[in-house]
Amino acid sequence: MELCIRKAVAADANLIRGFVGKLAEYEKLSHEVEATAEQLGAQLFGESPKVFCEIAELGGEPVGFALWFYTFSTFQGRHGIWLEDLFVEPEARGKGIGKALLAALARRCVDEGLGRFEWWVLDWNEPSIEFYKSQGAVMQDEWTVCRVSGADLVALAGKP
């Protein structure tokens, strides 16, 4: 079967939302998903998108996605890519699809002169950690993720 990595189009909004839901279920984070297909579609395919998506198709059937956006490194003085989500359907794993999605974004980095390609992986997700390491990823254990959201975000903003 032929593997194709293509740019997502507006008609893919429901598909992308479905992949997000499946990824959240795998990561045991379904309770955190608030995004609708309409919201994702507006962000990905609106007038001035700041987030992008690639769809993996195997034999013409969608089997995975990579959702990403540009970052910037002041140390390098160059942009990079942040991979927000990567998901491949369980029955399609082991066929090079995740690697093809990563390679497509790595090519974009190289072609555009970007300095970094980064993402997070949950510390309990050993299969993904091993897969990413096999692709050349180096775990950045010295960094701690900081997040402010909900009421704490409103309070930090100084809003009532």
C-alpha cells in the first residue's frame, strides 16, 4: 500500500478532531479535550492560520496526523517547529507512518533553514520514547514544563 503525507484541508476538520480524541484517549487525557472540529477548523484553515497539520494516508485512507506550529529560539536566532500532536491509528502502527510524519516535518525544517524540531512526550509512554530516540530525538530532562491556565491564568492577567 502506498503511504502519502499531505497537507490537511478544511474538509479534514472532523477527521483531525477525531484523531485528537483518539490521542487524548491513548494518553489518558480525554477529560482535557475541549476543542471542537469547528474550533480546530477555524484555527487551521482560517484567514491567518498559526497552526498547521499533515495527514498520513495509507492506501488512500487517513491513518494519522501531525499538528504543528512555528516557534522561535532567541539563542539560535531562528524559528523552529513544535510538534503539538502526533498520532497513528493502532492498526497502522509499525508501518513507518510515524517516521514519515516526523521526516516530513524534519524536511520542512531543513528546507526552511529552521533550527529546531521539538515536542513533548509523556514520561510513562515508553513505546513513544523509544521510537523518538530511534529517530534521533534527545530527551531534554533538565527542563520542567510550566503551565498557567483557567482561573490562575485570569488571575495572573490581573482580570477579575
